[in-house]
Amino acid sequence: MSDKVSILLVEDDDNLGYILKEYLQVHEFKVTWVKDGLQGLDAFESSRFDLCLLDVMMPKMDGFTLAEKIKRGSPEVPLIFLTAKALKIDKLKGFKAGADDYIVKPVDEEELIARINAIVKRSGLHRQESQSITYQIGQYSFDYPNQTLIFDGEKQTITSKEAEILRQLCLRKGQILDRQTTLKELWGESDYFNRRSMDVFISKLRKYLSRDPQVKITNVHGKGFVLED
């Protein structure tokens, strides 16, 4: 590819870090590999990255803390967590920290590439769309290509996953956004973990839109969500 996708890999295991870096480079990604959370934060602040691949359990700063710091300044950058923790509570904690995906070790390299490509494809849609695509949501203007919500002149940047879900809601305003269909389109499958993940993103969107009392995202039990304004 002419413009390689730039990935920040933060992984303290030497063997896994080396293997993942080599595998990603073979698939035409540009990779910067560092071995602890503080190095990861320094690297992120000194360079531009399209995506971050973060281990959770690391010395000096864990992956959740690093993710929160990255998202605070650059909420649009996608994050994938790599971790040995398979408990649902840990996965949900990862999504609350801003993750776009969560992969449990041992890592299947082909699955990792597929998930990265899915995120890159979603993010790429924003770069390719016309810069004039906006949706009116009550008193809010939603600039989909630039992933921003504007209310009374103030801008709120949201993540690529949040922007895609909100766009789907806008396209079906006043109608049910089917949960199962959306999960399969944006997450790849509809399981318990992904359903809970979607709930986290919906909660964040409700918070972003809370300044206009006329705007509501209603949960239709067993079916999906409705955006009303």
C-alpha cells in the first residue's frame, strides 16, 4: 500500500512483541514496538499513529491507564487490547477505557490481521466520505466524517465506533436500529460480550447527547435502539 497504516504496538513480552511486529510488517503495516506503558505514551505523543495495539498487564503503566491517556487527547484513534485476561469484567473494563476490540492471548495472527483490517476499513470510510456529511440531531450537528458532535458552538470528538453507531441511528431516526444486524456489521458477531460492548457505546452516546433534553436513545427490549429528537 502507498500510505502504510501506522501501528503503535505496546507489548512487554519479547517473543510475542517480536513475532507480532514481524507479522504486521509482512502484511504491509508500519509498526513501532515499545515494551512498557510509559514508553508507549512517549511514543504516541511524539509520533502519529493510525491504531494502537496494547497489552494490558505491563510494567510502569498498564494498558487500561495508557488507553485512557491516549483517548483523552486523541479520542478518534482506534485501540485494540491484547491480554491473557478472558473474564467478561476485564473485557468490559477494556471497552469502557475506549477499546475498539479486545483479543485474548494466545493471539491468532490471522484473526488479529482481520480485526485490524476491519477497524482500518471503518476508519477509512471517514477519510473517504465527503466532508459535508452532517446530521442534525435536535440542537446537535453531527459531523460524521470528522467524528464530531457540535452543540452551541462546542465540539465533542467521538471515536470511530461511536461515530458509526450514531450514523446508523441517524439513518434510521425514529425507527428501530436492529441490535443483531448492527452487531454483525460492526463487531462481526453477536455474542454476550459484544452485546454488552454495544451497550457501553450507547451509554456514551446518551451522555454526549444529554445537553438537549429532546434527544433520546430509547432501548426497545429484545430488538434494538431508537434515536428520537
